Amino acid sequence: MVFQVARMNEQESAAWLGLVTVCQLLPVALDSQLQRDSDMTHFEFLVLSVLKFAPDRTERMSDLARTTNATLPRLSHVCSRLEKRGLVERAASPADRRATDVRLTSAGNRALVQAMRGHLETARHLVVDALTPEQLDQLAGITDSIRERLTGAAECDRFADADGAPIR
């Protein structure tokens, strides 16, 4: 039995190639700006951001890996770099001595706050200011639909505020 996969029509192909191109170019641009202005990678910025909003600015390594979509070895390597710079601290979890907790330090919070302005200016310049308000609403809807397919609806709920509204 032979299975055929339907080819994409012109509209589907243009949308797909556009998305793939943006997915390749945007992380490079964000990384470049953060490294130039703040001496950190976009992934390090993400780790520090997640910790900033975690209770007590602390997260278990396995949870942090899940939230940042990283493997534990990659996250451990990044946390080692951040720890050497005094931006995070790692310690055995008081709830489970086999687990490791990562905590954002005061220096890490300062570095994140200093990096935030340039990062937001770059995000605004590259994405937000390029779109109309209607296009921003469409983009939010589009990315929600794709994220649900990639992670499942339950994963999206992790990024909700206290009232259950999605955090974008």
C-alpha cells in the first residue's frame, strides 16, 4: 500500500515558509542584541525571566527545564555559567534532597532588569511595530493555535495569570 502526502498549495507553502524563516531569523536577532548589550544569550535571559516570576524566585531544575523547553544537561550547563557569574544559585531542594533548586540572585535580577529594556525595544522593533493592532491579534491567535498543537492545551495553562488569563 502506498501513502501519499498532499503537497502544499501556494498559499500553504507561502505561510509555511514564512513561519519557518521567521522561526530561524528571530532567535538569532534576539540573541545577537542580548549578547551585544547585556552579555547574555536569549536562553539565559529566558531562564532568568522564568526565575524572576517563580515563587521565591526559585524553581526546581526539572520544572525549569520543562518551562524553558530545555534538556536537563543543557539547562545544567547554562545554570553553571550563570552561577559562575553570580546570577543564580543552585542548592539541594528542601522538599526533595535528590532534586536541585535554582534561585535568582539579586545580581541576576539586576542583570535581567538591565537587559529587559534593550530586549523589549528589539522585540518591539522587529515584531510589534511591524504589525497593525489587528495583525497583532491575529498573530496571538495563530501562535495560540500552533502552541496548543505543539504542547497540548494543558501546557498553555501554565502561562496564565492569577485570573487564568493567558500570559503572552
